[in-house]
Amino acid sequence: MSDAKKIKVTLVKSLIGTKGDHRLCVRGLGLRRINHSVEVIDTPANRGMINKVSYLVKVG
């Protein structure tokens, strides 16, 4: 698993006023607060969550 591809995701906008399922996607990615960054494994499930909340996160 250590050689699996990773994606760095950063939360750049607030979750205030967003839909509940979008908040759950952000939490599922492991993001907690604005400017918090995590590296997630590049899987179809994680890509789907990133696409759903693309207006809240920055991918790098």
C-alpha cells in the first residue's frame, strides 16, 4: 500500500451553508478546518468525493 498513488487535498472554503452530504464528503476525506491538507489514496471513491465537493477543495 505504501507505493499507492496519493492525492493531496486542501479545504479552502468554509462548510457553513453547504449541504449535509457535502459536509460528510469533506469529513470522509479527513479534512477538518480551512487550509487543512491531507493526502488520500487515489481510489474511485475518493475521486468521487473530491468531484462532489470540488468547489470547496483544492487538489494538488
